[in-house]
Amino acid sequence: EGCQEYLRTQITVMLPLVLRAVGDNERTVKEAAMFCLGQMAEHLTPEISLYGEQILPAAMAALEAPDVEVQMITCYVIEQFCERLKSKQVAPYMVAFMTKLLTLLQHGRPTLQEKTLSAIAALAIAAEEGFEQFLPATTGLLLQLLEVQDEKYKRLRGGALDALGHISLAVGPDLFQPYLDLCMAACSHNL
């Protein structure tokens, strides 16, 4: 932050160094590198969008890390980076990302699940109608999260509702219509 204009001119110098650090075996180095990628995605737009073919595979590899903190920061990177991409840019990575993200959504800690929801929402917005193939599985899991009654999961339910909203906007009313009644019933049930 604060020096974006200069850093925009240095992406080709910085990015290889950051990507190398993403592959480091040390968890804290990997974590810091992923956070750096997230900040680059947030503050160096639109220039950073040209490097999706390098950043997205690195994010996928980091998402596979066994460390929850690395996974959470990687979800932040996916959110920041993908919400600014076009469907053709994310299409080659959708199956791999969604397979892993849906697994994290089912088995992760609540804080990881919240970050996962944001990443899924960003991917949906980027993919637009290309998200259709993931609609049944994703909507089913989000509806399950909306049913959780424990107060300590209130933020998780809110994230699920937010993700559903993003998904409905991404795929459009015609594709989302079959899920609308279920979503509305789950939402009104939790008021």
C-alpha cells in the first residue's frame, strides 16, 4: 500500500521472487509469500491480472498445503485475484480449485470455511455461467451451512448466504431459479 504506482512497473521483477517463496518448504515463508500475492492482487490491478497463468497454479499448489493458515491466506489470494478476472482466465483452473475448496468447506475449521466461502464467491463471479457445473454441489453445501443453528456459526451462515448471493448473480436468474425456493426457505428459517 502507498507505492502502487511504482510497484506496477516492477511486477516482472517482484513476481518471480514471490512465486519462488510460495514454493518454499518453510510455512512462514509460504504464508508471507501468499499474503504478498494477495496484496499485489488487491493493489496492483489491473496489471497483475496479466499474470494469472503464473499466479493461479501457485495458488492451487499452496491450497494443497497441509497448513490451515496457508490455506486461509490462499483463499484470500483467490478472492482478491479472481474477482478481477474474466471467465476465460479462470476456466482452466475451476475444476481443481472447486474440488479443493468444496473439500475444505466440508472438512475445514469454521475460520477456514469462512475464507473458503469468499474464495468460492469470487470464483463464481469470475466464472459467470461457467460456474453452472458446480452449482448443485456448491448450493447443497451452502444450504447445509445455513441450517446450522449454533450461534457460534453465525458468521459462517452469513458467509454462506453471501456466497449464495454472489453465485446467483454470477450464473444469472435462469440457472439459479431451481435453487431459489430452497435458498429462500433456508434463509427465512434462520431469521
